[in-house]
Amino acid sequence: MEKPQYYSITVKKMNILTRHSDWLVKTQDLYNQILEFYYNLYLDTFQDGRPGSMEALRTLEKLTIPGRDRQPVQYPLPWQKVPLYFRRAAINSAIAVASSYLSREKQKIRSTSFTESVTCYKGMYRDFEGNAITLKIWTGEKWLWHRIKLRGNTIPEEGQMMSPSIVLKKTGPELHIPWKIFVKDGRTAKERMAAGEKICAVTFTNQDALTVCCVLNSDGAKENVFFVRGGAEYAHRCRQVTDKIKKSEASGSSGSSAIPNSRYWMKLKNLNDFYSHSISRQVINCTIKQGAKIIVLPEYEKEYSRILMSKAGNFSPIHLSTAIREKIKYKAWQEGLVVLELQQHNISSTCAACGASLHKKEQNFVCKNGHQGNYYLNASWNLGLKCIRGFQPKEPRTSD
């Protein structure tokens, strides 16, 4: 029996450079008009039950597109010469939107307008070269192949391109390309633990070293430690921007933008993206370098997490951990690593070396038996030990 293939999909976002942005707008308008047509037809046709996507697609096409026999159809498509794959992309979007509408029982009003991005199936694009692509575009009068330049994300050398989407933003049009990369190691966490693989336990702090990582072998022995810094720099740069926002608000000169100080808020978003990407990548790279195959993250209760983030502030290192966590998850899978999340109860209150209770003093600790060290590193070690214990076979119960 062949082993199943595992893969990850990430979206590569690239800026579209073209003098004919109006053509992209017209293409999207037509796309959404066709989507609305099939959305209403779907809801009117399938009132007694929802078929599968492929069956729905075939049924909707039979109702609107003449077959080889050229017999009249019940609901002819109002537009002429719509490319096959453009129409099918719009139909599939309509099916998804209609299914979402039907799944919401309380919603009783149908949508009357759509702003969905255009998904380009294989017949709608060609000659992709990483920095340029040819798209089939509606100019408002005719369809034509339009060569456009791209700028932005780097496309991996390996993997497979999937159907891109034309996304119209205020800052300019973008091409979002889903990129499928096959994962070499798709084993489950249980299989990896049974094979004696190393694990990397990660805890988050509100300090400059905002991720503390502890690499353990299968016996729970600490093999290596690494701290990923950048928390102080992130907080400082965010503080510079928030100070400018406060100064602008105090002077009343928030600019002519519809959203006051929008460029400053965008700067804060970009800082969050940059540092979360950078730090998560460092965690992944160090994990691979140490030969670990599992990453363990602490899981916080929602109420505790809310209080913690609220007290620390929106632009503190610990608040950045939410974005770091999400990026670690998908980047790890791309590299053949598995991420586990375990409740963080008791990982900070006991000594990882002996299990005794400890006393914290700033960033360090001392336990009753004299062990001492970094408080956050001890928590990481405890988190790793908790993971190892969770995979150990349970002892059978003995009857009295």
C-alpha cells in the first residue's frame, strides 16, 4: 500500500504592475454578476436539499448552457462569450456562498451584491515566470490575453502553482497564488514519539527574549537551549509609532484620510507581521538544526490569555506571541515538523529537575532542593516533560 502524500499550501502575494487596472475592475464586476446569477439559481433550484459541489456544478450548467444538441435551456446565461473556466470559477464561488447562506439558519435575506475576488482557473492564465504572468481579462468590450508584471513575494523553486486570484485593494491590485509544497515527513506526533524523536518545547515571555526554547531527547534530558530575541526592539519601534499617533491626535492633525492616522496603524501592522515572521522562522530553523521533529507550545485558557494580553498591552512582546504561534504552526508543517499545544498548568510552579516547588525572583528561580536557573527555561523544560509523559503508556489499573 502506497504511503499518502502530505502537502502544505501557502499563499504568495504579489503586486500587479499594469496600466490597465480598470480592466481588472471590469473583470471582477463581470465575475460577481455571474456569481450572483448562479447564486440565486442555486437557491431556487436546490430548495429541498444540497447536492455535492460537482453535482451542483453539472446541474447549473445544464440549466444555463446549451449542450451539443443546441436545444434551448431553461435559464440562458445573459452574457455572451463567457470563457468556460471563468464561468466555472464563478459557479463554484456561487455554490460556496449559497451553501454558507443555507447553513446560517437565522439569515433570511439573500445577498444582493458581491465583491468576490476573481479566481483564475488554468484556462484563464498562462506563461507564469515568477515576475510576470499572462491573464485573460475582460476589457468591457472583449476578452484578451494581457501580460502583466509582478513584484513582491519569492516563489519557491519546488512545489506546484494552484489557481491564482486577482485581489483588488485600495493600495493596488494583487495576485494571490496558492503554492502547494509536498511535505516529506507526514508522520503523526504519536509515531514520532514512538520513534524516539527529539522535541523542542517553546514558551513565550514579555521580555527581550520573547521565545525560550528547550530541546529534549526522548528520555526528557535537556540537550540544548536557545533564546530568540527581538521583543525589546519590537516594543520600542511600536512605541515610536504610537507616540506619533498620540501626538497627531493631540494636535488634531490626523490627516485627510478617511481613517485617522491610517498610515501609522498600517505601520504597526507591518511591524507585527515582520517580527512574527522573523521570530517564528528562527524558532523553526533552530529546531531543525537541533534535529527535533516536534514543537510543543503552551496553550492558555481564553480568559487567562485575555487578562494577560490586556495587562501587557497591545504592542508588548507577549502580545506578539499570538502571531508568532500561528506562523510557527504552518511553517513547521512545511518543514515536516509537527506542532502540539499543551495546557500550561503547573509548568511554571515546579522545578523541572526534581519536581519541587520553586521561588521566582525576576527572571530566575530557586527550588527547595537548591536547583536554580532561568525561570522561563524551566517552564519550557517542564512543558517538554509534560509532552513526553503524555505519550507514555498508562499503567493498567489493579483491582483491590
